[in-house]
Amino acid sequence: MKERQDESVPILKRFFLRILQRSFTELFIWDRAIWDYVAELLARFARTERLYRIKDMAGRRLTTVVEMLVEVSGPGMPELGGYPLAREREIYRHIGDYTLFMSGIFREFVQRRGVLGFYLYQGSRAYLSVWRMDKALYVPGAGLFQALSEDFERISGALDYTKKVYFRPEAHSGPYRDALSRLV
């Protein structure tokens, strides 16, 4: 499932990247590939419908981590051999992205629902699955997903910090203010 690139994503990514460089270095996260990946993730998820872009076999949007996990571990058809590897990778990557975003940007919501530990565990596990698939297929840049898996909890906490310190809409003007208002 290839999604159309929104023209606002590169602009928002540059905005988020500047903030992440500042906040992540304050927290001693030096990996520029992680900064870049997380900035892209924030830019993509600034549009709410991208949070729920994974669909089941019947075409219904999956809105919970549990539904996504059931989908990726279910029969997935291709005549019961399961999903093609690309689809499985897509779902695992989305689980990692979704749980990182929600546990970092909407941490209080996730905590109130009592699922923070679950999100941290499943997000790390999902990125580990992506890394293993990419490594087995010699995909360039596979190490990024290993780093995201190993540092998942720390990156999530850094996003929570970034939100509290840098994502206050009143500190920004213009189109960024509107995007931040929707995000936080």
C-alpha cells in the first residue's frame, strides 16, 4: 500500500528536525539517522488519518495495537502461507511508528489507559522485527531499526520531553503553530 506524499511533509519535517536536533542533543541522543527518522514520522503523523492507515483483509482500518498485532500474526492468506514479507514489514514498521508516536507525544493519554509498558515493549519488538527482515535481505540502513528498537524507551521519553519543552503552540507562529495545535 503506497501512500501519496503530502506536500506539507518535507516542510514539517524540516521544522521538526530543527527542534529534535536541539532537544535530542540535550538528552544525549546523537544519532542523526534517528533524528531524521523521528522528524519524518512526526511530519507524517501530523495528519491523523496516517495513524490508522493499516487495514485488515476486509479493508477495515485497524485502530489499536492489538488489532495490528493480530493482523500481522494472523493467516494473512496468500493461500495460508501468510502475508508477503513486504506487507508484514509494513505492519511491523507501522506498529513501531505508532507506538513511538503515541508513547512519546501522547504519553499522558497512553498512561491513563494503562498501556505505556505495553506500547514500549511492542514498539521495540516491532522495530526489531523490521531490522531482522531488512538485515536478512541486506537492505541498506537496516541498522536504524536496530537502534530504534534498542533505544525505544529513551527515544519515546525524549519525544515526551520535546513535546513539553518545544512543542508549545504559543512559542511558534504561522503554519507551524497550526500544525502544533493539531499535534498537541
